[in-house]
Amino acid sequence: MPARHPYALIEAPTNLGLKPPVTGKQPGVRRMPDALQAAGIMRALNLTESVRVEAPPYQPARDRTTGVRNLSAIPEYSLQLAKAVSTALDQGAFPVVIGGDCTVTLGTTLALRQRGRYGIAFIDGHCDYLTPTSTGTGGAAGMDLALACGVGPEVLTNINGLKPYIRNEDVVILADHDITEADPYPEPAFFEAHLTRMDLDMIREFGIQDVAAKALKYLQKRAIDGYWIHVDVDVLSSYVMPAVDSPDPHGLTYNELIVLLRTLVRDERAVGIQFTIFDPDLDPDRRLAGELVEAIGRALGR
């Protein structure tokens, strides 16, 4: 990352976008920032301070009209997170947001939409383009990209009248592995959006360096002011990252993710990055948190 952009770490301990893992228990991803702090994320990024945006209380019940969990709390939290991201950008920093669940995408892209037209490199094991009808869980974390692109309930897609936060044509999805011929994507709006995808099969065919270069070239050609980077750690193989709510052995290695992130982060049009979905409840000996922090340090280190 160019030295002209110091990192600004923003903790976003939210689990508002997920269903309860079992009745009476909250999703553990809310403790992701604490776990990465304990594992040395500040040292890995050579930082001495961070900003924390506390989330409203988690409510497991679904909204009666939309079926979405925490429907009123998510917009409230998105505005708070957007303010923190905007402050970091105003100070000339490169925000590094540590979630939490994937609904942090609403806050980060909302901050960018307030500034102009931005794109997103969406690195995720899933395309996250579901709606309340197709998700089945009521969790907005599976809808976050669709919501950011203006598909879904207005209360989430049109905060402060800024719909869409990201245009479909300014999205590139990378390394997803949730769409196969045998298991078609359940949301028709996904195919209607004509999103650019460079999925895991493409990476296996052409190699991570080639796909990373293609993704960067695509974003550089867009008429955007810059782009954000989203990383859901379930994009990693469950052999190296099982502490997620949807583990899958088909995924990236850490080395592949690092190559991809280095390519994107070092481009002058990259403006910030977020990491989501790591669940410390599934990492009792803290080994996985340490490995994740080491990888983030290698990817973003100067």
C-alpha cells in the first residue's frame, strides 16, 4: 500500500445480519475484532490506535413484513459505520474494517456513495445477492451485495435516499464457489444484474495471478472514483479456515488470497478494505485468529 495512505483500523463488532446458530445463542462473529486484536492485528498493521463502532443489541426475531432480522437496527448501524469510514477517508487514511458479519458492506458502501461513484471487489465464497424471498434465513448478511446494489427492502437499500450505493456494473465478484450447474443460484435478480464474476473455477483454470490482474484491469476501466475491497474469510478453504458459518473445503489458500489482495490493495484506486465472518467461538485455541492476522499482515504490509 502506498505510504501516502496510512491505515485506519475500524472495528465493527456486528452480528445483526446472521441467524442464531442455535436457539438462544448469538452468532459469535461479533467478537471478531476482539479476537484479531488479541492476535496482534495492530502490530501487523503497525498501528497504535483503532476506532470501534458498537452495534445495537441483536434481536433474533424476523420482521413481520420483510422477514429480515434486525431490520431497523441495520440501517442505524450502517449510518454509524459510514460516519467512521468517512472520517478516516477525510483524514487521508485507508480504512481497514474488521467485522462482524457481511452487513458492514452497507455502511462502507454508503460512506463511498456519499462521496461519489465507487466500485467493489467482492471476494467471498458466496455471491451474497439473495433477497428476503430467496435467502431462507432472514439474515441480511446473505443479501449484502444485493442490498448495496439496490435490490431488496427500501429501508436497507435506500438509506438517506442514496440507492444504489454501488452500481451492478461496478462490481467484480472473485473466488465465489456457490454457483454450479447442478445447484443454480436461487435468486433471479442475480442473473438479471449481469454481474462480472471471476469464480473459483476460473482461478483454478487460469491461476490466481492472472485472475487478479484481470480483476484489476476491469476495475481500472470503470468510470469510478475508486473501489472498495470486501473479504469474507469463508472464501478460504475450510482446511485452513473452518471458523465460519458456511465452511467449505473448496476455497482459496492463504497464499492465493494474499496474492489477490496485494494486487488490489496496491492499486492507487483502492480506497479501503473489510474483513468479515470469522467466528472466534469456533477457534477455541486462538490458532486460526493468529493465522488470519498473519495473512492480513502479509497482504497489507508495506
